[in-house]
Amino acid sequence: MKHRGRHRRRRRGQALRAFLAGTALALTGAATLISTSQATVGTDPGGLEPVTAAASLADLRLTEERIPRPAPTVPDRPVGVAAVLADADRSLRAAADCTGAERSALPTAPAATRAHCWDEPGTDDWRTGAVTTSGDADDDGRWGAHRVILSGWSDRQGHSRVAFVDADDPDRLSYAWVALTVPAAAGGDPAGRPLRSDLSGMVWYQDKLLVTADEGRALYVYDLDRIRRTGAGTRASAPPARGDRYALPAVSSYRLTGARIGALSLDRSTTPDSLVASESVPVGGDRPTRLWRYALHDGPSGAGLLGTGPREAYETKAADVRGVLAHRSRWYLARAVGEHGTLWRQDGDGARAARCGTDDTYLCWSGPAQSLSHWAQSGEVWSQSGRMLFALPLDAIDRALG
């Protein structure tokens, strides 16, 4: 079911913009932006090359697998996103209230225009992962009446959870946790077992949430109208020792033939909308990194959510890609390089990145680099790194990259 609401843009406070701009300047000095053609050959990934080899394209094909819904032992009363938001019991702190160590994870050029940090209770011993928003979910940027951010996390055992963030008030973000589960063994809990995966990629499209799993070999699909309350009186209990009040069971999955997905995002500039994916080939790997997209189906045609074959695919020399965006003919790649990453913009003609700091380095993006999500209705790109959740306009990124 699609939920639509009236989209409204909110003005950002002058004080926050000044604070974030001052933080970026303090971290980097005067930012100097130059073409990546002036960078060394070893760091410039050059232009994108189309993938044409049949074997390489075959690696990117998907196989869909339906997951039967188990019969609950008690009445199954699923809830939706609005119920989770109404139960949000935690808040993110504004950038001014974050520590210097937390803010050091923010991009230095271009600077974030919005930033928040997570409270330590409930997030210590957990790692941040991918981000997606209601800007992906619906074309008015809202889910029902709400603006929502979904933030993925995993712990040292690989258990996965998602923070459902109420972003109606851009200055006061509150959230609640939802545990992700997958089918349990025969006779197990109907709610399933914990999804054990780093959430390196995550996209919310209509009422479905797609997340990476099995080290990028698979995508699990979740129905956001089937969130289950946990606790006393239900068998849909949260995974042991987690204490999350909500759980979300997978409804289907896709498995890749030969590739591994490292990052995901949604591209609304294509017709139809498309799911964008990238590998994460390590530095020193013996092959290029592949970037590709799948068509998304939004009608009751009986087809699956995703087209199983790639609509287009490219190769890049950029290694260790942790975040990917595509908008029209441009691709944006967040690379993990040391304490700070690099954000490259690539097309068939070449690549560009920002330079910053007194030593004119290109390591200007967040550290460590993470996923990217374009909220098309507001023009913002959202990401998170360390303990920081942040956003900045895509236009500002393009201006910085020249």
C-alpha cells in the first residue's frame, strides 16, 4: 500500500549552518577545489567503462526467492511505520552538542549543512551502516504524514537493527529501534532469527525495504506494513538480549549469481526508478569495481519488485567503494581511504573530487565513508559516519567538484 502526504520543505537555521561551516573550516583550513586530473594517476579512477562481457553481466543477475509466512501461534497484529514513530523514545543530539571527536567524522569539503549525533546508550558496541529515507519510499518525500530516515546498524555478532527516525522537525530527531529477522529453522520462533549482516546497503521503496545480506551475495526484502511488536504476550519476541520493542521479518529475497553488493541507493532520475548497486573491490584488487542498476517495478503486474537483469553496468578503477549514488548520467562514489574518505563523481568522460586543507589533500569526505542516499524532493544527500548522521545538498557537492 502506498502512503502519500503533502511534501513541505523546511528552512534550516542560520545558526546551524554557521556552526557547521565553522567546524569544517576549523578542520580543514581553506578548501581548494581542483580537477582530479591534477591528482596522481594512482588516485584518479578516470572515466567509467561500460561492461559488455557476457560473463560479467551474468554475475549481476538476480534470482528471486519467496519466503513463506509462518502461521503465528498467537493473533498476528502487525503495525506500520507510523506506530513505530509514535513510540520513538530516543533522540539524536544536535551538532553543537556533539563532541569534537564525533564531529571529526563529518565531511570537510563540501561541509554538511545538517548534522546530528547518536546517543551512546543503545548504540555503543554497534556499527553504523546504510541510510535510506522516505524520499526513496514515495515521490512526495513522505510516508503518510511523516518525513522519515531509516538508519542501519549491526553489532559484533552481526545482528542487524534499524533506527526509525522521525524527521518531521529537522531540529529535533527522535527514533525507535526495529530488529530485522529472517526465517528460522523448522519449529523455531515465527518471528524468525536475527539477520546477521553488516547493513552496507539499504533502500526503502514504496512499502518495501531492501537490505544487503550474506556479505553482499543477497538482498532481503521487508514489508514495512508487517512490523511486529515484541515483548510479553507474543511469540514474536526480539532476538535474545536485544530488547528491541519491534521486529520486522523478511518476506522475500534475491540472490546474486556471482557478484557481491557493497552499496545500494535509489535513482529517481530514471524511468522507471532504478536500484543502483556497487561492489567494494579492495585496494590492490586484481580487477575493476562494477557499478550497475536494476529496474524497479511499481505496478500490480505480477512481476517481482526488481528486474532480475542489470539495465546497465560500468567498471571503475575506484577501489574500496562504500557508498554509491547515480543521478542522470553522473555516478558518485564514496571511497574509504584512511581516517577520511574521498567522494568521486564519475561519468564516461572522467572523474572529479574536491581538494581541501593546508596540504591540499583530496581526503575530504567523511571518515569512514558510508552509504549515500539522495532525498530527491529536498535535493539533499544523507549519509552517516562514526556517530554522526548528516546531510548536504547534491548541488553543493556538484559545485565543490566543479
